[in-house]
Amino acid sequence: MKVAVAIVGYRNVADILACLDALSASTYDDFEVIICENGGKAAYEDLQRSLPSTLKGGQMLRAVMARKNLGFAGGVNVCLSETPDAEAWWILNPDTQPAAGALGAKVRRLAKGDCDAVGCIIHLPIGKVQSYGGRWSPILGRSKALGRGADPFAAVDACWVERTQNYIDGAAMLVSRRFVDVVGPMREDYFLYCEEVEWCLRALNGGLRLGFAADAKVFHRQGATTGASGDAHKVAKLPLYLTMRNTILLTRDRTPRWTPVAGIALLAVLVRRFALRGAWRQFGHGFIGLVAGMRNERGAPQWLTI
């Protein structure tokens, strides 16, 4: 199965090179790498100077420059269009480092033929699982990461994950050609965050299935590109604003009748996580994003310098 590894970059050459170094150790070798640089001409030229022409295993590697900052979904869509002959696409965040056997395990799961996209164990620098996959709740407008905080080397009930998840974490998702042909591209109007959730929900609505490869592991240095943080007082404006806004947009797009309920639930989250901890600046960023979602504002935020 010919796989195109799709990476969306934004002025983060060091992250990309670390990801490529990990890919070079892959035990599955039938793949190529396509990188979409969202950070403009200077960033693209810097990336081009830093990239080898091939990986250590001989896999082809190339970068393309986005016409502007298209966000994550737009960058993924560029990678899809640039690799029309691929039989599957492995979408990888640039701040991930897959284990040597990860791609092979995912391909084997996809090749069984009873699913159209495959997730895996994504783990964090603290030695804990980020997610096996996720479960979106339209009533609360909230996504729950399955397995979060678990030991990444503990046994996983793959059947339970596949029964429970309704989306795959976008940091490392393998999708088949059938998935892309049936579902279409990612929604670019989200710009960043929640787009993989919407993509998977759309796939399930179209009768497709999501799989899970318990023997595939990917290390993720979460938030390296966007400035996300677990400390309430250090969460950057962009991820907080867009997470709140796009959660509302996702609810509007998939289950519109629950939008008012989701808005109230998210406001409670903002109060609990930020206001009660005195993180008023972060509360303000999130609240403005929440209001933007209720107003159905889409695309890159007007205040974002891109």
C-alpha cells in the first residue's frame, strides 16, 4: 500500500526534521513524504535548505509552499492534492515522532478492509497517553480523549476503542483513499482545531468505520506549534480562542439543535478552568472565541497576523 505522509508546517523546521528522523527508522518503507509550509516564502526557503532530497530509506521527500497560511485543514488538503496516486495518507503533526513500527501497524489494520481510517496510541513527554482516539459529545460540546493519562505501554482493548471512538486524533491519523473519496477534504473554514473531529463524524455519517492499531505508538510534543499549554495562566490566545470557537462551529454543523446547550456548557468550562483560577486574560480569550462561534464566524481570526 503506497502511503503519502502529510505534514503541515508553520515555521518549525526543527520539529519537522525530528519527525523526519523518526520516519527514517520506519520498518514500513512504501511511503513518500509531502510537507505543506504555511509560514510564507522565507519559512519555505528555510525548510527547503534544511531538507534532504530523500529519507535514509530512499523515500521521496518534498515540500510545497501554501499560497497563504491555510491553517491545518487547508495544509492537509494541499498535501492530499499533491499526492493523487497515494492509496492512503498518514497525517502527522510536525511535532510528532512515530515509533519505527507505527506505520506498518496502521497499514496492517487498514488492510483488513473493515475500516477506512486508523488511529493509534499517542503519548506525551510526561510518559502518559494523550489519546487512543476520542469521543465527541454534541450535548456538552465536548470531546473526550480515550485513554488519556494511561501508561502508553500498557495493554489496550482495541475492540473497546473502536466501539467507543467517533473520531481519530488528528496528530497521527491514517486515512484510506476510500475515506477521502467518500468524505471529501477537511473543512478549511475551521482553520485550526476540531477539523479532524468533523471529518470523522462526517465519515461515520457516510457509513465509514474508524479503526485502531494498538501496536502503533506516536510520541507527541503537544502544543509545540501553536503554543498550547496545560497551565491555565500560560495558554496562548490562538489555541484557546479557536478551540472555543470551533467547538461551537462543530456543534452548529453536526447537531445544530444542541448549540445553545453547548454554549452554556463551554462557558461553565471557561469559568471553572480560568476564572476561578484568576486567569482572566485566558478567560477573555476563550469567551471571545465562544461568542465568535455563536456568531458563526469562520476562517482565520481577523486579529491573527499570518
